[in-house]
Amino acid sequence: MENKIKILVVDDHQLVIQGILCSLKDIGDFDVVTTNSCDEAFLLIKQSQNTKPFQLLFTDLSFDNSTEQTKLDGGEELIKAIKNNGLDIKIAVITGHTETNRVYNVISNLNPNAYLLKSKCDAAEIGFALTKMLANDYYYTHEIHQKIMRRNIVQIQMDDIAIQVLKELPNQPKISNLEGVIKKSDGSIVKLRSIETKLANLRTDLNANNNTDLILKAKELGVID
């Protein structure tokens, strides 16, 4: 009997599951199991370890069907449980979440093998991600890759003064008010001209049109809350 690749698909929307199933059917002949529960997904993965383990997992991040009895209320908790228990399975996130900070945290903290977007995912992309995962490689859809690259660049460019300026700017009606508030690590005050230069550089780095746009983009990138 042919040894088919065993895949588990987890999502709380049946239409999404059907879409993934159709894509997988177009790609090849797989042994696919589906569930709408992270708790059940974790149980299935554990139970299969000594028989025929799952090789790939496709999971969403957010689930709307959690109850008081739910132990794992989302994809992030499921991935954590899998990694904490040392279960050997390649993990692909397939979700609608594109918020830079969340994407960055999921990839940095959970290290999934793939990150795909539901709205832009077709059979070709799922097939490409699947091939990469089976080869012990990683695949992030183009938009996600660009967000992570941008976030990493911004992170490198951020220093303590930049963070202070971004955090204090919304609290001050005038930029001149920042003088005396922004301080160096030795406690000395940063002069207004230096603050203005820092703001100009930040606007360039984050491609912001003005200071209001700068704050919005800094929040979207997760640089400030």
C-alpha cells in the first residue's frame, strides 16, 4: 500500500476546510484528517504518534468556537502545546491575520514552518509550502515575508531615544515640548534639534508622511503599544 503523507487541517470554518481540501486534492493524493477544534487536533496528533503520525499540520490562529471547557483556544496555543510536548510535525499557519506585530510574534516565538494567508492562498502556493516543509525548509507568503523583513529592519534601527520620542510624541501638543522629556541613558537632556533630526529619520525609515502617520505606523509595526 502506498505510504501517503498524513495531513491534519484545523479550522473553525467548514468552508475554509473545504477550500484547503480542494487545494490538496489538486496537488496530490494525501491522507487528510480535519477538525474544527484545537483540543481535538492536539489529541489526534498525540494519539497517532505510535501508529501513523501526522507529518503536516495546517491551522488557523483564531477560533470562535471556544467554550469554558476548551483547553487550547487558538492556533497559537495548539502550536505551543505541540512544541512543549516535543511532537514531531511540520506546522503551517493558514490565517487571515496580517497585523505586523502579531505576525512577528508568531514567527519569532512559535517558529512555524509556513505562514500563509487565506485570502491569497491557492493550490499552487499550498503545494509550494508543502514541498518546502517536507524538505525541512520554511515558507512565508510574499506579504508576510515583506512584513517580517520590514519589522526586522525597523527593530535594528530603533534605539532608546527613538522609542522615547515615539512614546512621548502623542502626549505633547508641540514637538518643542519634548525637550526636557527625552533623555539619554546618562540622564542628560536631548536637545530639540536632535529630537527633530530623530523624527525626520524615523519618518524616512517608516515611510511616514507626517508625525501622526509615523505614530500609526510605529504602532502597526509593534514598535510601541
